[in-house]
Amino acid sequence: MFKKILIANRGEIAMRVIRACKELGIKTVAVYSTADKQSLHVKFADEAVCIGPALSKDSYLNIPNLIAAAEITNADAIHPGYGFLSENAEFSQVCSDHNIKFIGASADMINKMGDKATAKETMKNAGVPTIPGSDGLLGSVEEGIKLAKEIKYPVILKATAGGGGRGMRLIKKEEEFEAAWSSCRQEAEAAFGNGELYLEKFIEEPRHIEIQLVADQHGNVSHYSERDCSIQRRHQKLVEETPSPVVDNELRQRMGDAAKKGAKAINYEGAGTVEFLLDKHGDFYFMEMNTRIQVEHPITEEVTDVDLIKQQIRAATGEVLEEVDHLPKRHSIECRINAEDPTKDFRPSPGTITNLHLPGGQGVRVDTHVYSGYTIPANYDSMIAKLIVRAPTREEAMIRMRRALDEFIIEGIKTSIPFHAKLMEDEGFKSGIFTTAFMETFDMEGIEDYVVGK
């Protein structure tokens, strides 16, 4: 087991890793930017090192500073959390070069899954269902038009280096293709420095379903059931739940087997997630693999009774992990609490929290790094907490979530709590029959009425 782990991250995920390490008897090192000096992860780690100013590129994305912090504190491993450098092949390799264990995928694994065209080809060769489309990158607009005719419209152009909803264009008919090609290439080049594109069949009425995996260094891969992440806004997840309302045990097993097959094809190690699109016919297709722990991992923990961060650390030590397929024992929902104003198109709302009360009671969990008096920096992601509930059934979980949201008091800033409160009462959400387009028609009227106690 590691003696000391440096956590190359901030906020609630840094706190989450600190807790797992303490229970495993591992010392921890927090790193922080000047903007995060008062964050809880700095207070609760055994040691803390300032790695630079507020801008991410000068601190949390600064590889030399992170390695220096690990070396001066004698950390023998680095946990990258999610975001920042968690899927950065260079960082993984540099850690290895300095004899520091990167608790995550190797540089080779990250490279294989980080480029979407390469990932798709890898999964296709492994026998994992993939979306019909181009075999690799498109060489020209003419090639794209010809292929679109073969797989039939609608189709979608995607940047191979894309992410966060950028570098994508939906094309419903041939007349739209050339203009979409030009604008997509320009956006991808500007955003990612890579304008190469590939083409896929557009999946109609899709749900976003992901399978949680943990793999050891000995070829054992376990799946921990699925998470439904279909409630999204601009391709950013808002609410996640498990099990999915539309996935039965037979489909769950097929998706789990496919995800494990893909992970074994690249000799994967650590925690990872294989993401699928599930269409209205019950067919699923590989979308991407995230070679890290996910924001929404707590709901999987709540229905399987497994600590995924501990499993991730154990895998990194070389421990043999039994290969087990975990079925959900109950239902769990997570609401991402963001410092945003839902009445103003979710505009960011950084500032100082003047009063804070966290919900509690049976089946309620809050993962956060904030406290009363804490000032939320404007430099980072707006998520400040994750509210997770578990209950025997989906209906009971929604009721519990609504009750917990009523108890969640955050004053001094605007948050997404009113949106989540209304969502829990929405008939479309309660039905369980929705797609990734759910938010396009969600009625935001009256959000301001959903305040504490109402």
C-alpha cells in the first residue's frame, strides 16, 4: 500500500480522496492555488503545498509544479481526481518517469481512448457495438457526403479532439453538409488545435448510459452496473441516477459485458467508465471511454456498497481484485449543485457563502468542499456540491431528494437547487421516459418559487 498520496486536484473530489486515504491509513498531500488557500481539502490533508496562482494553467495544470510538490513531500503516488490532468497522457508518463505511481490509466491507455476516432476503432475491433460511420478520420468533404448517403441522414460530424459539446454538427440533409463541414472544422481548429473530423449516424431519441468499471493489473475487470446521465444541458450532466429506469437485467448484462470486453482489449487498469448511447429500440453503441473516476461515482457506491476510490487505489498498488459483476441493490440519484442562477440561463454566481446548512437524515449524502464564509473562486468549474440520495425504489429516491433539497440552504450566492427541486416534481422526469434532449423542452417558468421549505 502507498505511504503517501498527493492529490492533484481541488474541491470536493480532493476531499473525497482524502477520506478514502485516511480510512486506508495513507498520508495525503493537498495542492492548492492561491485562490484555494481556504478550501477544505487544504485543511484536512496531512500536508499542503501551494503550486501557483489562480489560473489553472499556472497551478492545477502545471505538471512541473505538481511533480516538484510530490518530490519535496516524498509522495509515492498521485491521484488526479477528475478533470484537470486526470486524462493527460503526458502527466501519466511524467509520473512514471519520476517513479511516482499515477493512480489512473497509463499514457498508452489514455492515448488509445483519448482520441475518439482511435477509441472507436479499438472498440470496434474488440467486438463492442459502435455507431455506424466513418472508419477513422474523413479525408474530404466529398468522402463525408458519400458516406452520409450510405448510412442515411441524420448524421453528425464530430471533431476527433472534441469535448464539452464543441466541434459537433448535426446534419439532416445533404444540402447542409458543406456548410456544416466548414464551420465544424473551424471551431475544432480554434478550440482544440485539431480540425480533423469523423462522421457518425445520428442516434435518434438516445439515452446516455455509462458502465462503471474497475480493472486490476492482472486482467480482472469488474463492472458496477450502469448510470443514466441523460439529463444534460449543453452536453453537461445535471442529474445522474442508477439503475436506469429503462435498463433491465438482461440489457445491463449485455452492456456490462461489452464494456468489460473493451477494457480488456487495451489491458485497462484502474477505474474507468465506458459510455454508450442507448436508442429507442434498445440497441446501444459505444460513445467514449473516460479513463478516470467520474463526478457521479457516488451513486454507484450507494447501490453497490463498494468504495470506488479505495478500489482504484488498491488496483494501483497491484492488488488482485476479484472479478465481479455488481447489480444495483437499491436506487440512487445525484444532483449537481452548481453556483449558477437557473433564472438567468444558469449564469455563474461566484461569491461568498454567508449561510450554509447541509441536508441530512437516512439515505442522504453530501460531497462538498464549501462552508459558511467560504468564497467561491470564479476561476474554476461552478460545481460546489453533490447531493446524493438512496432509497429502495426510484419513486422513494425522488421523494427523498425533494425533501433533501428543501433542507439545503446556501445563502449569499445563487445555486441550481431550485431547478433540481422543480425537476423532482416534473411529470416527464418522474415517468422515467426521456432522452438526452429532455432539457430542450423543460419548462423553466416558476423556478424562483422553488425555495427552501416550499
